[in-house]
Amino acid sequence: MNDFAYVGKPMTKPDIYGKVTGEAKYTDDLVIPGMVEGRILCSPIAHARIKRIDTSKARALPGVLCVLTHEDCPKSRFSRSTMAEALPEFAFTGERQDQYILTDKVRYVGDWVAAVAAEDIYTAERALELIEVEYEPLAMVLDPFEALKPGAHVVHEDCPNNVAFEMDHPFNCGDVDKAFAEAIAVAEFSGVSSRQKHLHLETDIAIAAFESDGRLVIHSPSQGPHLAKKHLTKRVFPDLEDGDIRWISPAIGGGFGARLALGVEPAAVLLARACRRPVRVTTTREEDFQGYSSRTDQHQAIRVAADKDGKLLAIEQIIVADSGAYLSHSATTATVNMQKTLGVLKCDNIRGHLTVAYTNTPTTSGFRGYGNAEGAFVFQQALDRLAEKLGMDPMELRLRNLKVPGDPSCFVPVPLAHTKLEECIHLAADKIGWKDKWLGWDAKKEGRYKRGIGMSILTHASGAGGFLLEHSSCVMKVLTDGSLNLIVAPCEMGQGILGALAQVAAESTGLKYELIRISTGDTDVTMFDIGSHASRSMLVIGNAVAAAGVKINEQIRERAVSLFEEHQIRLTKDDIQVKAGQITSPKAPGISIDVGRVAYAAIYDFGSGGSQLNASGSYQSTSHHPNHQAAFAEVEVDTETGMVTVLNYVSAHDIGRAINPLLVEAQMQGSLVQGIGFALTEDFVIDPETGNVLSDSLLTYRLPTTMDVPEMEHLLIEDPLDDGPFGAKGCGEAGLVNPAAAIANAVYDAVGIRVHSLPLAADKVLWALRHGEDIAPGRSAVSGQYL
């Protein structure tokens, strides 16, 4: 037990009331004086040159302020992804800058052709209809393997082989071929993940306005406005400088990785410049489906080898990822896939290679789990196949190859400092009843409805220290009533980070949680921060908050010495403690002083010591500080329809310390539901004849509902990490990594077939039951139409 006032307690999120009552202000709720509406004309063709574009009728429409085409755009090319701005300049060379705001050659259905600004949204829509575009259709390529063949149709002229990115795993090691040759057992599994859509409730939107002094103010839902500002000035509008832009991110209606890139902000800025009015650019749900962005579909072949005792001797992973028409996060997600997949277990012989291909499909991006979920789907099934060849319990195979502190972490240059993965496996296995329910590889199941059980394990980051620019800062100031202004720059998109940071602030300062007021989302106010991603916010930003909080606490104790002297009690600051807004000392029983008295006296000191209590804190991480998880799924398969139902799901997470157990459990629940969608229902389907997205609405793209949610239990293994704020690690993404892999292994345990592509939809399962899993192996980026 600890005697914390707030850490480890299920405190209410500070932003919950505004969201529940509808008072929270999202970008679409904002009204800027003089604001007009912007809309973008998207291509109906997957690949074509624009022979002619006539905007005269649109320009003549009353209420239209401007109509822009590629001729009106800056000539500098950029990538949607902003994350490369957190890499050293020498590492930026692999990030292709390959698109303009508006194009004269469209490369997917949904590519941007023209933009309009008008007095109202209806006029803007009518103006789009009046733009006449004559296209010269070009042959298209939709499959990454077809795109990589010699003589394939070229998506970008400066990339004749359609290879957007290619690299070996930077931590390849050992003699892989020799290890495979000498192994007692070798297993392989290949598969492809789907283009899961982020489907944040708030579709893409931005407001751009130039103030009277020429300064640009952008309002948009960004997961990292500081990096986005750098990217916009350096790559898109190079005539602008850092200080020329103020970026404000109000309440954000979900992100899941999509907001780690430029959305419609460049178009909004372009239009605002042209018409000299504030411009709000909006998108529809259908445009969200057709355009940027989705999870990157990654085709993988993984081989694993072991000796007779189950010791892993070699792992090989080959990835072909589909970037779509432009390179955004597809290269980095595949890179992270290799890092996590090849780094979760101990093995001396490792080989990985990835190739990213351009195709004439919508651009893919980063998604919660960032490559790890894609890798787990294939790797965890390969491990089960290896265990079957060895005649070994799949849980035992994993336990025999776990890393221990001192081994290289998933980020190999930094040793693993802390792990409780073994405890996670045992606890979750006991909870779901693994010993009773896993009946062995030769177990026969009878009847129409067959049940099975499967497992998966993971390692994930708590930030990308040592790889990305991984530092955060915060500012605190105490007001006269004992309240605290915490100025900090995470992206609050529903995950509850503001409340968790407020708990860290309250605990470290000794102030009341209810009196912590947070200012965030404004680059003019907050210190530099690379944003919310990689489950970094609690560890990295939390450490910065804790560092500032310790300073505030010390200032309070120093100034409180004189207040105790008023009671004829002589103390030092080390004799004093501050907790929940009250100042006390074991040496002065019965005396309790409100922090507000100290704060008031500090500000209204007419002598020489007047100063508001304030502090800043910073933290730079040099490690990924991995968190770990084990998960077990129990499923039922209807052998007459192929329908898979998840009956029970248990996970155990190596959390370090849960700052707010209620929020951690909510993260696990939400990520499991997303993971079930990734595993079973969410299918992004592209027409192989036209390149059109067929799953372009919530009617044709099936999200999981409450009817799909199983019994679930999320267990927390709490063993504080020395480098975490009050011992905490990250947790926001890990819960999405295991579900698809665990469910796939459970399906095999139930009915003896493996489906090689996600989702594990009923028609695929039924096909495999009737024809065998090797009849139609996964092969196409046109997801959902092949096994």
C-alpha cells in the first residue's frame, strides 16, 4: 500500500463535464469573425493526368471568393507525415517528399485537384460542381506486388520501380541461414493486415486565418502541433518561419495516429492567403473513407526456428508494405513492426527486411499500435506453428524465450531495464483457465460450434527515446487560492492524459487535484513537445510534470517555515510536508496551513522576496522503456457459417504503476474493442477494376458494436519503473496489439485452420473450412477479397 493522495486513485477526468454536456469546443464549433467555407475537389479517377481544368464558371458563381488549382500552389513537395521532423536531418533523407497541396496528376481516387472558398458551405459545394476537369486516364496499379514487378505502371515518375522505401532491419545479427539449417524445427506463417480506418468521430477539419500583422493562426485537431508547425514551414510554405505561425488544437474528437500528419491544413492556409479571409475547410465521412488515411497494410512472411528444447535459434521477417499513392507513415510503421516483432523474444540470429511500394490507392498512415499489431498477427501464429511442430504448449515456448533485464530491449542499443512479462503470462493464463481449456495440438472438437483458446504476447514502447527527439517540458504557477496552472502540451483526444498528468502534478506539488487547471493545445503558450504518440505522454511528459512539481513543493516548504515560526515553532523545510493542499509537520501536530496562504504571501510580498510560485520541468528520454502484455482469447466458431465469436478475453499488462487504474482499464477496454474490429469485422475494400473504395460508409465498413464485445478482464501488474513518474509506464496502444493474434490462434485451436488475411471474416473462415487454408493464400492489398 502507498500513502499517495492521488496517484493510484480513480480520479475523474477534468474534461469530462464539458464533453458530457456538449460544452467542449471542437474546431467545427469555432467561429472566427469573417470566416468563410472551404471545400476540396477530389479526383474520381485512380490515375490520370489533368489535361484541362476550367474554373471560370465556379469563379463566376456569386459568393465564391477564390478557386485554386495546382498552378496556385507552392512548388515545394512535402509528405503528410510530420513525425520525420523529430528525426535528425541526416535521417530525414529516407522520408520522400512526394506531393503538392493540389496536383496536376492524380494518383488515387480522392487525390486533391482544386480548392474553393465561398461565403457559405452550399455555395462552396456548388462551386466544386462547376469546375470542369478533363482527365487523361493512365494505367493504374493497385497491388504492391504488381507494383514492384519490372515494367509495372509507374505511380511517381521520379520513382520508376515504385519502391517508396526499402531497408534492412538495423539490428540484424548472427548467422540466420546456418541457424535455420541446424534447427530441429522450422515454422513459417505469412499474412496480410487490413487497412483499418481510424474513424475518429471528428472528420478532418482546419481553420486558417492571417491576422493584421501577417501572422498565421491555425485551429485544427493535431496530435502534435509543434512538429506540425515545423513541417508546414519547412516543407509546405518555406516562406514562413516558426514565429509566423500560432497553432491551436482545441478539443479533439479522436486521433488514433491519424492526427500525426497534416490533414486539410495546407489547403486552408492556401485558401486563406488567396482570399484574405479566415477559411474553414471541412470534409465529409465519405471523403474520409476515400482519402487519407488508414492503417498501413503489411504483407509479411515470418520464419522461426528452434532446437529440441524450444530455444529460438532464428527469426526472419520479410515485409512488403503498401504506402498507397504517397509516402506518409507506411515506412516507419513497417520499421517499428520489425523492431517490436523481432525484439519481443530472445534470439541470437535475426534478419528482417522491408520494402514499401507505391500504388494507386489512398495513402496509408500510422495507427494505434503503429506496426506492432500487424507484426503480432503473423509472428504469434508462426510461434504457435513452431510450438505445434515441437509438440510443446505454446505458452511454454514463449516462457522459455523471454528476455530478462540486461538483455537488449526491442530498441537494441538500450538494455532492457524492467519487465514483468513472465508474471503477465502466468496471471492471465490462470485467470482464463489455460491449463484446463488448452487441450493439446491433437485435441478433436465435435459439433457445429467449436471452441478454442489462443494467446499472444507483446512488447511496446513508452516513447521512442534514443530514436526520436524525445523530450518534453511544462510550466507551473500557483495562484493565491492554492490552485495550480499546469501548462503542458499533450494531445487530449479522449485518452484521459490531462487527468493523469493533473494527478502527477497534484501528487508532486502537494496541491489539491481538483484545483489543477491545465492549459494545453496552443503553441504560443505551451513549451515545445513532439505530441502524443508511441504511448509516450505519461512517461515523458509525466516526468517533466513531476520534475516541476518537486520544485513547487520545495518552494512551498521553504516559504512555510516562517508561517510555523508564527506559532513559535522552529522548523526547516525538510521538517515540512505538503499534501492535498495542506502544509503540516510531524513536529507540529495539530497545525495545518492552507497552501493558498503561502501562495498569496509570495505574490503580495512588498519586501524583497515577492514572487509567484512557479517552476518549469523538462525530461529527455533515452530509452523506449518498454511495457509488456500477455493476452488470452477464447472463441467459438460456427462451422456452418464461419462466424467467429469472442467469448472471453483476459490480458495482463506490465504497467509499472497505474497513475489512474480506471483510465488504464478504459484504455485496455477501448483498445480491445478496436482490436476486435481489426481482427473480425473492419474491412477496407477497394474495387480492383476502378480503384474506388467500396467500404465508404458506416453501412459498408462494419465497426464492432456492443454485441461483439466479449466478457473481458484486464489485469495490472504493478511494479514501479525507476525511470517512470511515480513508476508509471505507457499503456495507450498495447491493448490493440494482441487481440487479432490471440483470436487467430484461438480459431486454429477450435477448428484447425488459419486465415492469412485480416479480418477473419465469416466468409473467409468458411472458405478455409471447406477448401483448406492453403487454397487461396493472402496476396493482395485489395483487402478482404482473398484469404
